[in-house]
Amino acid sequence: MPKITDFVEDAGAPGIIAGIGAVLLAPVLIPVVAGIGKPFAKSIIKGGIVAYEKSKGAFAELGETWEDIVAEAKAELAENRETPLFEAAATPVDSTSDNGA
């Protein structure tokens, strides 16, 4: 497990200075970033809500279309079950024929 001393040795003087500067500037930078970030985050959330509302209608329509297709397929299958694969002959077939026997 790395120790803090390992981090300080690896970061060197520029890393330590940057870390101290970040700690000192954090109270000033956080409100500025929050002031910019909050409207940006709100606009992203509003866009997501609008997209969700529009997609609800599209998915409802897609669901209805899917149900129609399934109903049509079931109706076709039922129709195919009722129709025989071949029709019975209208005239009886004579199984005895005169083949000269």
C-alpha cells in the first residue's frame, strides 16, 4: 500500500506547490465553478426531461404498432389452421382401372 511519503517524493516540488495552491484557491474557485456548473447542469437535466417526455409518446406509439403486428400475425396463423392444406376431390377416384390385366 503506497504511503503519503511515496506520493510526495514522486510529485516533487512542482506537484507540492500545485497541491498547496489548489488548497488555498479552493474556497474561491468552488463558488465560481458552482456558479457556472449549476446552470449547465440544469440545462442538461431539462434537456433530459424533454427527451424523456417525447420518447414516452414515441414508445407508446411503437407499442401500439407492435401489438397490431402481433394481432395480425396471430390472425393469419388462425386462418391458416382453418384452411386445409389440400381440398378433397369433388369426384371419387376409381381405384380399379382397366390396365389390360
